[in-house]
Amino acid sequence: MNSELTNSGTTVVTTPAPKEIVTERIFDAPRKLVFDTYIDPQYIPEFWGPRNTTTVVDKMDVREGGEWRFVHDPGTDHETAFRGRYLEVKPPESISQTFEWEGLPGHIITETAYFEDLGDGRTKLRTMSMFDSVEDRDGMIASGMESGLRDLHDRFAELLARLNA
């Protein structure tokens, strides 16, 4: 897989270690805007999750030790939720958190997102996801996470373009 990312609009997903997934995407927006939008509960429903879902922020306390919980398609037969705890928050450089799908409790991922200022009004978002086992990582890949993530990144890019205009 490609590890060198130079173009905006392309999400690259790699598996550099047996229990790790790394994703990268360059956004045409300054780092502060990318970081602030990424952690603002008012914007989460506009980009978090696939386009065909509705996301509601149930909880989002962005501070070390704070909790988050997002619900997809609340009140429907397809309702599902994700939750975690913020481990470290370093605006506008990085944020580390746990990630757990409530449909498969106990399988907790540790994610760290890095926001790199490319110096030209663009920001590279690099997320490292560490799994407890190879099976958990492979299960995440098999779940369709790559296409879902690309959709999320596309929606995030559209939101950033609107906010940056």
C-alpha cells in the first residue's frame, strides 16, 4: 500500500503492523480549522459515519478523561452506537481516544489522530488505530471500514470547504 500521500482528496489506508491500521488524508484547510471542526459536537452529525446514516452526539466531553458517544440512526431498527474516552488532547496537534462499537463490547481500539500543518493552507490528518488482536483488526477491515472511512473523509472535506470559504 502507498505510504506517501501528496494529494488532497485521497484517503490512504495501510496496515504497517499486525494489530494496526493507519489512515491518511490531506484536507484543503488550515490545521486549526481541521482540528476544531473534528472535535466540535455541532459538526459531528455533518460528517461522522456514512452518508446514508444520521448521527446524533449523545455525549462529547473533549478533555483528557472525558467520554464520547455517537448514535447512528437513533430510533430505527438500524440504531447502533459507538463510544470511547479521550486519553490525550493536544490542540491543534493531536487527540488520542478509545473507540468501541457497542454491538461488540470489549473490543476496544486506541486511536490517535495527528494533524500536520503542511504550511500551504492544507492539513494532513493521520490516524493510527491499535487493536488488541490481529483478529480484531482484520474484523474491522472486513466490516467495510475502509469505504465507510472514505465516505466520512469526503463528507469532512466538504464541510471544511464550506467552513473555509
